[in-house]
Amino acid sequence: MTKEEYIKQGKKVLTLQIDKQYFQAILKGEQKIEHRNIYPSNVTRYVFFEADGKVYKKQEDIPEDILEITVVPVWYDALYLINGRRKDAPRMLIEVEKVEYQILTDEDGNDLTFEENGESYLVAKYGIILAKC
């Protein structure tokens, strides 16, 4: 099935470029999870936030007086992988089994953070668990 046919069925597809070694590992069934780092520039692609019964696309949109926030990974039905930037680059459509969100920690269990434009952010990853090719 093509990406376009999948989308016509109402399925949500995430398109990613991927290096050859990882593309081949997924194709051979050796790699079952694809991870992506979450940055302020791509956060809406991978997660959204629930707080006080409302959904927010970005954490900075949440009122400061709300203390309990749940991070929810965005669900995709399939992953469309492109190996390279050429028009004829190898491509693969693979179904997603599960998605997950992970905050990275140091060896003592403390959340890792980074700063961008004077703001502090958690170091986090979006994991896509792949179904069989």
C-alpha cells in the first residue's frame, strides 16, 4: 500500500528522513524502535499537553498557575521513511505499534535540561515502536 492510499483511509502518517544504516536495519527487522529528539521547534509534531481538562499544543501556552501537566505522545498509524533527499531515494511505509514519550535523566535520576532562547526545556525523546515490515 502507498502512503497516499494509507492517508485516503484516514490514517495518520509521519514522514521522516533516515540514514541508510537505520533504514536497512528497520527493513531487515533488526531495529524495532525509531527515536526522535524533541525540541521547541518540533514539539507539536511529537507531543501535546493536557492540563486542567484542556489540550495545549505547546507548554508555554499553558497558564502559569496550572501545576499538573500531562505530556501525551502524538499517535501516528504509520511511519513513512525516506533514505536520503533524492527524488528517487528508497522509501518504506511501516505500521506503528505504539508511541512513547521519555524524559532523559542523568545517572542519579535527575531530569536533563537544555536552554534555548533563555528558556529551559527537558531533554526528551519520542519513540515509535514499529510493527512488522
